[in-house]
Amino acid sequence: MKYFSLRQQWVLFFLALLILGILYFKFYYPPFPSPPEQVIRETVVEVTGEVRNPGVHLFQNPPGLKEAIERAGGLKETARFDTTSSSEILATGTLLVVEKEKAQEIKIKLGRMEANKLLVFSIPLDLNRVSVEDLCLIPGIGESLAQEIIAYRERRRGFRSVEELKNVKGIGEKKFKSINNFFALRK
């Protein structure tokens, strides 16, 4: 029977320590924290009317009028377009209607997308402008609660904060927590 020399024993000892260290760091040591993920909030704009590709378009950064129209394929026909207003920046949830008027002139109307489209893209509804029908689209709000919200809004001449929803009959803390992210107040 052959024994290991003292030198060989030391090498095996250090190899065993190295293997144990690797196993410890692999299975027991918490990994280094990953850098926080950057939340990318896309800007959602709906373009309709006299454009080649009407519909809802997504932008990495808030677009100007001209950029939104270009993303929608451009105008159907050549027409004069007022470049001074084309630098206006559009907010998420904007409805951009491009209409053709007399003599090759384009008229642009800005509005708000329909509530069902806003909800699909997780864009909050304006609590001071939402209708009973739009409120009923939100999970947990039926017609009677929607009417209570509208009645409260009319009595108070509008909501001053989303927190005021807690004062509406039928909305407790639990209900408020489940619906408050669906609302915002727009200026």
C-alpha cells in the first residue's frame, strides 16, 4: 500500500479547499445583484383620417405631429402641412385625426383615444371626464358603482385627487387599491 507524500497531501488539501470554495460560491453565495431593469414607457398615439396606415402606433419617445403622421405612412395625397404646429409633442393616449379640407389643405384635430384602447395600453383614464360606460370597462366597477362615481363627481364639481374615490359610496380601501391605477387627473 502506497501513501501520499507530505507534498502531495498538501496539494490534495488545497485542491479540496478550492473545489469546496467553488461549490459554496456556486450554490450558497447569493449572486451579485443585477442592474435594475430600465422601464421603457412607450408613447401610444392613434392616427386616423387621411393617412396611408391609420391605427395605433408606438414610439420610444414622445413624437411630434410630423413624426406621428410619417409613422402612419404619411398623407394619402400631397397637401400643404403647417410646419409651425408640426413641432408640437404628443402625449401618450393622444388621438390624432388628419382631415382634408378644401384646396389641398390639411386640418389636424387632437383628442383622446377611446377608453377601451387606453385601458389596453395601461393608460389611466381621466377621472373628471370618464363616462359611466367607460367606468364599467374597469374590473370591479359595475353600472351602479359607476353611477355613484359620476354622481359624486357632479356634486363636488370634479375630483381634485384620485384619493377622493375613497369617499364614494361603495368604495372601500380594498376596492380603491384594486382600481386606483386605472385613473389619473389630467389638466
